[in-house]
Amino acid sequence: MPATPDTGTTAWWRTAAIYQIYLRSFADGDGDGVGDLAGLRSRLPYLRRLGVDALWLTPWYVSPMADAGYDVADYRDIDPVFGDLDQATAFLAEAHAHGLRVIIDLVPNHCSDRHPWFQAALADPAAPERDRFWFQPGRGEHGELPPNDWQGYFGGPAWTRTSHGDWYLHMFTPEQPDLNWESPAVRAEFEDILRFWFDLGVDGMRIDVAHGLTKKPGLPDVGPEPDPTDLPYQDTDGVHEIYRAWRRISDSYDGERVFVGEVWLPTPEQYIRYLRPDELHSAFNFDFLCGAFTAPALRKVIDETLAVHRTVDAPPTWVLSNHDTIRHVTRYGREDTTFSVSDRRHGAPSDPDLGLRRARAAALLTFALPGGVYVYQGDELGLPEVEDIPVDQLQDPTWPRSGFTDRGRDGCRVPLPWSADSPPFGFSADGAAQPWLPQPAGWKALTVEAQSADPDSTLSLYRAALALRRRFAALPGELVWLDADGLSAAEGVVAFRRGDLTCVVNLSARPVALPPGDLLLASGPIEDGRLPADTCAWLVGVTDN
Ligand code: NOJ
């Protein structure tokens, strides 16, 4: 087994800075315009230098790519567009040698319609594989209506009719049939898949749609006015037993192997049940991601997050963006800084300078908070959402599934700019195919190369902040809230002390005097000892907890 990073049995995941690799957009090693393992391996020194502790890779499995790899046809092999199993094994060893742990993406709610199980089930209504999916007769005189009224997450009915006349459930695209977790074969298969990858040396699994695996018995209609806290296709009680079984497996391995859940649920009470001590280790904090970037909203969500995680002794996480959201540089430049999957507000006016100033402040805020933190690739470059991809180049199934009303998620998935003055900006070797999504010409100022040479760049800020953050792990998990220059959170300033670290974010309209302490780092220039609006500062040397 490849060597693991040197923290042995410490609970590294409680404080880790985890960098999300959206593999097809990170770095292209073979020149086909799509990111791959060869590209990623060549950029490991960059990630080490950035100062993160672990990598989370979006799905790398064999896939027809109907949903960018979240439609898996073979859970034990790598798609040729990304590489092969030997390269994955070499990558794990190299990442570990760089001190980086690796979390891969497990997709258990659904597979690809090309998965051999689904192919067998489609071919023969008597096949044993049928029980591993949700095949149901339709309603109506001739079964011509879907079995129930569920709508898919990307829009449109959650059912597709087969050539045999019955229907199958897919909460995402028709190419992603939902697995039936009542089937013992499904449970056994995924436990085996976990062992396969843990044996190969991965340090953890991000669980896709972790709230959705089990469904309410009888698959009842949601009805005309669904209660978002009680939907028949998510957060049903049976799901917790699955994670308890998985936790027993991860605990049987050495080196603190972990699960992080993609748990999108409306209330903290529902979400926190996934983090009980015998279930998942952590989950993404979507309440924080979706909230407004205002002082009162931040204070509230931080307090609620800390309180709810304390009840189960799980580490909170802080997430600003991922491959499904609008990049926060763009969100934070808008009048309304919140995010919602049901309305991404594509094209809403956004002030790029304001968005970037706030994004830099937000990075320092999240890095100062107790728990784990996620950096989505490109956050460290201050990349904005790309809002003008020509519609004929959009790849996300959200676009057709929404009846061409929602451009979807391609704007946050544009390949990274590494170097040079024009596309592909070092993403692929010069002269190679154009990247799978077009990069804006203006990104020449945002390349890794350009930003590495500038001490005031966003990349330089991230490098400095992540290096300093390493020692924050030893600080207390509790915050002492402060006023700064007479302003409280209600008046626009988020300020707290954690051990000897003071963190202050000014979201008020006026500059504020810095609290006592020695200035360690700031997200923008300090003017005459005052912190300008939309700026965050870290100070040390004063302690009161
Ligand atoms: C959540 C993933 O993050 C997203 O990209 C994907 O489309 C859905 N789950 C379905 O797998």
C-alpha cells in the first residue's frame, strides 16, 4: 500500500484545508483539452506549495459523461479520458509523498444507464438486476403516466418509460438511474467498492447526494405543496444505517480514513444526524455557502454552525464555492449575495472589484474559523463565474433538462489558467486542442504564473494565509465575539478572538479602527491603521480565552 502522510492516527480531517480538484478542468496532461491524472500529477508541487492538506477529486471512474462523471459505468476503474488505474495508483503515492491526503468521490445514489446492472435490467424484465433499481408500472389506463409526481433535481419528471412499458426512477438525468438501497446486492456491492479504494490507499470518500439514497416506502406522491423537510425521496430514516455500516468499514483501516457527506437539507437538525459519532466524519456546510455575505448573516450562520456541530462533536466545515454553484467572486459582487440551486440568477449584475475584495476577505474569515475548510480550484486565483459561454458550447445537462432556461454549472467549471497570454493558458500543452469549455481572454491577468509574481495577488494571499493557518489547528474551538471600533455584527463588523488570534471583517460602509494586536495578514491594504470596507484582517498577541 502506498505510504500515507505522516500524521499517523491524528484526526487530520478535523482541521484540514481540503482543495477540490474538478479533474476535467484542473490540468490536461495529454493535450485532448480535458484535464486528467497526468496533468494533476504534474501540478502536485503547486498544490503542496499552496499549503492545503488534502485533495478531493470529483469522479474519475469509467463514465459516458452524461453528467460529467456523476454517471458511473464501472466503479472500480478510471475513465480513459482521465487515465488508468496504474496512473491512479501512482498519483496516490505521489500525493502522499507530497504530504497530501486524497479523498475520492463516491456516487451511490445512482449509476450510469450503461452500467452492466442497468443494461441487464433493461434487457430482461425478469433479470435479477431489476431489484437493484426502481422499476415501477405507470399510472393511467395503459400505464402511460409516471408512477408518481416526483420531479428530478435538474427539472423534468424523475421517471422514464422503458420499451417494456414500465418506468424507472432517476432523480437526476435519465442516464442516471437511481439504485434501490433496499436491495442487499446494492449494499454489498458498495461495501466492496469502499474496500477496493481504501485498499488502494485513498484517505476518504466524498459521498454524492448523501441524503438521497433511501426512499420512503411505497414511493408516495409529494403532492401540490410539498413540505421541504419531509420529502419522500430524501432524508428518510433508513439512510443512517447505511452510513453506520460504512463507518465500521472505514474504522477498520489504519490512518483515519474518512467520509464527507454532500448533505443538502433544509434544516440543521436534519443535517447534523449524518454526523453522529458512528456515521459520517464531516459534511459540507451549505448553509454557510448559501448565506448572504453580510455581517449579521455571517454571525448567525457561524453561531448556528458551531452550536449544532457541538451537539455531536463533529468538526464544522466552511465552504464558499464548488463545481455546482456560482463562483463566490461573482456572487459577492451582486446586490443579493445569497445562493440558491433553484435560481442561480445567471447574468445578475455583479461588480467584479467588489466581488474580489469580498472573496479575499471571505477566504481569511473561513481560514480563521475552527474546523475544516474547502477551497474549490480557482478560488485561490480569484476566478469569477464565466457567464458568457456560448449556448452551443454548454455541456451541463441542466441546460436541456431545464427546458433551456438555466445555463447550469459550466460557468464555474472553466479550465484553470496556468500561464501565458492566451487560451489554453497552459491548461493543455501549447498547440493542443482547445479546452473543453472556452476560457475568457481576460484570464491572462489571473494565471498562476502572473499571480505568483505579484505579492499582492489573490494566489499570494492564499499561500500566506494557508501557511499561517496550519498553526490555528491548536487554537480553541470556541469564539469570543467582539465589537470593533464600536461596531457589532448588527452594525456591519464580524470580529472574534480565538486564542491569541483576532479576526475582523469589515462589511460596514466606513473604515474601522483595527482591534488591539499585531497585524498578521490582511486581505487588502490597511489605511492609517483602519480596516477598509470589505476587508478582513488577522491580528495576534491579545488573548482572552
Ligand atoms: C451532486 C454533484 O456535486 C453534482 O455535480 C451532480 O450533478 C449530482 N450530485 C448528481 O450526481
